[in-house]
Amino acid sequence: MRGFGELGGSNLELDLYVGYKRQVAPGVTIDAGLLYYAYPGSSGGDFEFFEPYANVSVTRGSVTGKVGIAFAPSQNALANNSNRYIFGDLSLAIPNTPVTLTGHLGNSHGNTPLTPSGDYLDWSLGATVAWRNLTLGVAYVD
């Protein structure tokens, strides 16, 4: 199996998106759109595909939770298979500090060239530190 940086001779993944984000109630935001994964220089664009997504986030005090879904319908780049990804994120901004603790849990379902083993679960735990317009983060991802 080729790695992501080797798809069709491409050494770059370019993620383009268009979306709509709106606060629908105090502390509640919806976000929906369309992602396009491009691999410039790949052979014939055979590895490029579209993926619509939608999510909702809720902030209460220093805690933000977010749940969402992305669905890649059957396409040539996915060997005419589809893929569904459901995820949840949780963050806790530590009051009076620039530190935020983060957590993520996701599940992918669909057997495509990018997910040859079919279903998988991914997760991460991390922290970010904000300073002016710069945010630095570290995470354990599995």
C-alpha cells in the first residue's frame, strides 16, 4: 500500500473547502460544507475526491463539545466505495491561563484505498497554548 504522500506520484495533499458556519443560539454553532481532497501532480486526478460534512458545537463556560459527520459517497478515487466518518471533540479552556486541554474520538466506516482495513477508531488527547496570534499544540494520537 502506498502512503498518503505517494498517491499517484503526488507528494502533496491540498484540502479545499467551501462551507457555511452560523451561531444558531447562544453557545451553539452549526457548520456544514464540502471538502475536496486534491493531490497536485498525481496521475490523472484518480486520487481526488469530494466529501460533504456537517457538525454542531456547543460551548458552556470553558467547555466546548463538538459532534460531526463527514460522508464521502462512492467515487472513482475511493474504488467506487463510500466512507462515513463520525467524530466527537471535547475541549476545556483552563481559566486564567492560555492552556486548553483537548480530546477527540472518531470512527471511520468504509473500505476504500485510503482505509483498506475498513472500519477504524481514532482518538487523541492533547493541549494547546495560545500566545497573541500563535497557538502551539501537542497531542498523543492513536
